[in-house]
Amino acid sequence: MNLFDSVHPDGASMAILLVLAIFFVAGAVKGVIGLGLPTVAMGLLSLAMAPPEAAALLVVPSMVTNVWQLAAGGRFMPLAKRLWPLVAGIFAGTLLGAAWLGTATQPWAPRALGIALLLYAALGLSSVRLSVPRRFERGLGAAAGAVTGAVTACTGVFVIPAVPYLQALGLEKDELVQALGIAFTASTLALAIALSREGALGLQAMTASLGALVPAMAGMWAGQLLRRRISPAAFRRGFFCGLGLLGLHLCI
């Protein structure tokens, strides 16, 4: 069966247009605020297809945009040395979670995704600012990575709790952007390995994922232009409110 037939039973053309539009929107969000492509894409795609298929489509756009993000900033090696417990935890949590529960194949996976989106939206809209003492980073980093990996395996979303953890490290703006790129790249690689082990990342899925890269990059470019015209803070509020509503919809 064509990968897109499950999205729109009347034909693959409408499904392809839908997927292109979703990745353009997701790329635009990342272009404006620096993150959100996999979260937005996974949330919207899950309204129209099974989570494992949505996760497979996400692999190439997420990998390319995140490698681009981690390569910028000139602090890769110091950050990699500091964040290796988080990265190790992400791989362990994703692969063990996928082996135990499967990659978003459980009947409750869409609701789990909805809960993850609601939590992410609540944290984004709150004024809570966490702080992690340097001496606790190894233990907390490994734990945050393992939980993030388990959430990734169940939902395809890799922001909780990795993003709040990284924000709590007190990194400079450019360092935080690069650190997010490192964490997201690790999550994408781990998810790709888990999907491959389950046979959900074959040639057809990879070809479709490669095609989704074009609208994602176009969306990022449009988002970067939009960022110059609107308040990033106002856009973030709208983004998290919309994400919360999407999560609520998936839950019910």
C-alpha cells in the first residue's frame, strides 16, 4: 500500500499536499523560534496517519535541520563533552522503550502524544525557570535523556524533558541553540534506528521523508523572514497555545 493511502483514502495526491503543507508550517515555526519542527509535524501528522508512519516521515527533515543547528555556533566539542550523559540516556531510553513498547504502535500512542504536547505547551507558557547545579548534571542529564528517549519511543516527540533540562543549564543563547541541536540529532538518530529495527523505515518511507525536506526547508526560510516582522515572544505564546489545543484534541 502506498504510504500516503492511509492519510487520504481518495488518493495519494491530496495526502501529499497535506504532508507538504504540514512540513512547511512546521519548518516555519522552527524558523521563527528555533525549535518545534518535529513537535508540530508529529502532532499534525498524527491527526491524519498512524504515529509510526508520521515518525518515519520526520526522520530526514528533522535530521538535516538539526545537524545544521548543531553545526552552528562553534561550541560543539565543549557542549558534546558536557551533554554526553543526556545523549547516552536518549539512545538508551529510545531503544529500550521501542523494544519494550514498540515505536508509537500502542493504541494509546495518540493520547500519549497529546499528553506530551500539553505538558510541553504548559511549560512553554509558564513563567517557571528551573536551574540545575553543575555537580548534578551527569545524573540528571542521564535521567532526563532516558525519560526523553522513552517518550520519543512512545510518541515520536523528543522535547520532554530534554528541552526544559537544557534550558535549566544556564547556557548562553547560542550555546542553547546548539545544545538543542545536539539533543534533537541524537533523538532523531535513535528513533531512526528503532524504526529500522521494526521495519517501519524502508525505502518508500525514506523517499517520502526526503521529499518532506523541501517544504520543511522552505518553511524555515519563510519563518526566518517572518521573525523580522513579528515579536518572537508573541509568536511563542501563540505557538504554545496552539500546541496545547492540538494536544487536547489528541487526548479526547
